[in-house]
Amino acid sequence: MSVANAGTDEVLIDCQSLFKVFGDKSEAAMKAITERGLGKKDVLRDFSCVLGVSNASLKVRRGEIFCIMGLSGSGKSTLIRLLNKLITPSSGKVIVKGRDLSALSAVELRQMRAKNIGMVFQNVALLPHRTVLENAAFGLEVQGVAKTERNRTATEALEKVGLGDWLTRYPRELSGGMQQRVGLARALASDPEIILMDEPFSALDPLIRRQLQDEFRELTKSLGKSAVFITHDLDEAIRIGDRIAIMKDGAIIQTGTAEHIILNPADDYVAEFVAGISRLHLIKAHSVMVSLADYEKIRPGADLGTLIHTSPSADIDELITLMIRSDQDALAVRENDRLLGVVTPRSLLLGVKGESPNHPAHA
């Protein structure tokens, strides 16, 4: 998924060198981290403290779905709670819509959470004695919105998530997926610009999970929302995210599109993490094509006008189909009648392996 399709360049969330240390000696541990560069194991050994987040920086743009993923204990759930100051950072800044959360009063912070940032957890925590409508309207009730207005707004939100016919039902009558939809509707009811999602679908069956992933992406995009989505599942991150940050031991190891990360893993850990992912629908022609100059070296004097044309956004699956149908040994990549490059059998096979033909190793 292209960042170009993610939204605008306006930054809604700007995290700058965030650290979070848990423990009785957190201040001393933080000082040692700053002065001596201690890592997670060192902090635990020397101070009996846990380094939850280590020097994390990221930016989330308007209209973007930003996925943060990593294994259990990587720090992803701690990081998302720093974004709305449910947890106070040990060091660093979180700036939301140009405002430093650490500089806000308690009242201003509550207003920021109520108006600008919605959050949905894995445990959606619906109130069992309240109806679906009352649960969806609960946040607005806390804000003091009049009953008629909050019910109208909550009804609209429930209709957006496909629960318009379930307003009078109770949580016990809903499936797990439906309960998650109520949680999302509750977050949407206050019309936030930013939605924080902490592994909301991880406890659901695979089929329902994929359905909700697609619904969430479509709904978020259609409403023009920005979202930060936490997951331990790379397939889920790829399915939902415009960009992905991979975490390990509290640190962000790499950030980028799925295509960029797969083709250019930052280290062996990331390479191993993405090793089992299918490239067929992730990697596009613009990443596996060779330049016109390089193709000229391979096929001097070749008539490029006879090649089948494809677009820069065509994925590997489509390129394979076109290559099979062609009686030529290459495909021409064009955009707006401009020839950009050529996909060859070799460059296509490198793409299937998750490697770029333009990497120095393959030059």
C-alpha cells in the first residue's frame, strides 16, 4: 500500500525520542540509559527496571493507517499508550496536532482525548447492563452531551459499522466481532481525528478477523481518519497499514511500507520476520523493473514498442500473468505514456524472492 495513497503530509502525531522505564529505580535507570547507552537487558540487570520503550520516534500523517508491530514484550502496547498519555514517558515528547501532551493541563488532556483521540482495546470492555446504543453513546455521556444528541450520534456510528439493527440488544447477545464493532462505534461517536487500536481483532476467529480488517481499513479511509494500529501479526499489518513500524526490545527497528521493508530489511531480525510473507501482491513493478539503460545492455537495440505494457503499480502476480501471455522476454512499465523501465524474467524472479534487481548485489 502506497504512502502516496495514505493521506496528506500533515503530521497529526509526532513522537520524538520516546523512552519509558518501569520500576522503582526508573530515574536512575533513565540517567544510565542516557549517559551510558544501556539496553533492555542491562537496565533489568543493573536496576531491576523494565525498558518498555527505547528512543522511539515516529510521525503519523493525516489520513494514514500506521501499524506498529512486534512480538510480545516488544513495547508496542506501551508505545500506543504514550500517544495519548495514558502512560507518561520517562523522556521524549509526544506532539498531537502541534500540542505537546506534557504541557497540557489535566483538563486539556481530557479534552484532547475526548475530542481528538479515540481508542479501542483488545478487550472492548462493554458495559453488560447497557444496550448496544447506550454503550456506543457512553463516551458522549461522559462528556455531558444531551441524551437526544448522543443517541443520534451513536446511532449514526453504529450504522457505519453495520449494527444499525442491534441498538436495543445487550453485549451478551453479540458475537466477539460484533462487540468489537460496538467498541469502534463508541470511538467513532466523538468524531476523533485519530483512532488508536491495540490488537482489537487478535482474539477473533481468522475469517471474522479478516473481514473486520477490511471493514476497518475501508471505514477509516472513507471517513478520512488517521489510525495507529497495534498488532503482533505481520499479515494483519500488511493488510491494514499504509506504513509499518517493527519493534524489538522497546526500540523501533524499521519503519516503511510493507514493500520497502520486504525489499530492504534493516537487519537480520527484520529479514527473518518478513521471510515467510508472500510477495505476490505486495511488490510492484516499479520495484522490480530495471532501467532503460540497463535493459539496453542486456538487449542492445531491442524494440521496446513491441513489449506488453504494464503500470508501475502492477503487482508480481499480475506481472507473472502478463509474462506468461507474452511472446517477448520482457514487459514495458509505462505511466502517462512515459516509459519508466523494463521488467525482465530475472528481475521478476528476484522480486518473488523479495529482492530488488537494483540492489548493488544484483547489479
